[in-house]
Amino acid sequence: MAVDDECKLKFLELKAKRNYRFIIFKIHNQQVVVDKLGTPAETYEDFTAALPNDECRYAVFDFDFTTAENCQKSKIFFIAWAPDSSRVRSKMVYASSKDRFKRELDGIQVELQATDPSEMSFDIIKARAI
């Protein structure tokens, strides 16, 4: 599975410049490509709404939060989205190429696997960040 250079470039922009709140990637013609970019003003709800209900995707989300000590922090989540309603072949392709793709994105702090929206609710994201 090849990874389009734009994937790494956009991820670096999210990590270093915070140009995006999230990036959604898809596999197209044996290559991982950028599917959608979320502006810094978009919320977690915008991000979850941007994920298709019946297709697999990879995504990174830049989660800002405040610690108990009142410090502003941020963690980059990698989310492997594989809804139950997606095709079995698609789930297998995404599952088998996930680790290789994730290695291309240097700076992932938390990984999450989700098959339905409840597995990546805002509360779960918040709990995993702290």
C-alpha cells in the first residue's frame, strides 16, 4: 500500500502549524490519500459527522484539552474507523495496512479503533487524552 506524499505533508502541517483540526484519509487505487481536511475552527462533532457511515477511513484529530492543573494541552489521535456496515474486504484492507500507514505519521500520541460512533465518543477521547 502506497502513501501519497500529501498525507505526510498535511499531517506535518497539522502537527507543527496547527492548520487543521482533523484529516480524514481513505484508500483509493492501492494508495492512501487525503479525503477531507477540517479547519481549526471545526469541532469534534464536525469531525465525527465527516466520517462515512458505511466506509472505512483513517483519521487524525488534534484534540485540545485543559488538565486538572489548568494547563492547555493537545494530543494527536489516530483513529481507525471501520464501521460494522462497511464491506468485509474493505475492513481487511484497512486493517492490514493500518500499522504501515501509522508509521508514516510521526507524532501520533493515542490510537483508537472504532466500529461505531459510541466507541469514539467525545467522553472516550477526553478520557484517553488525560
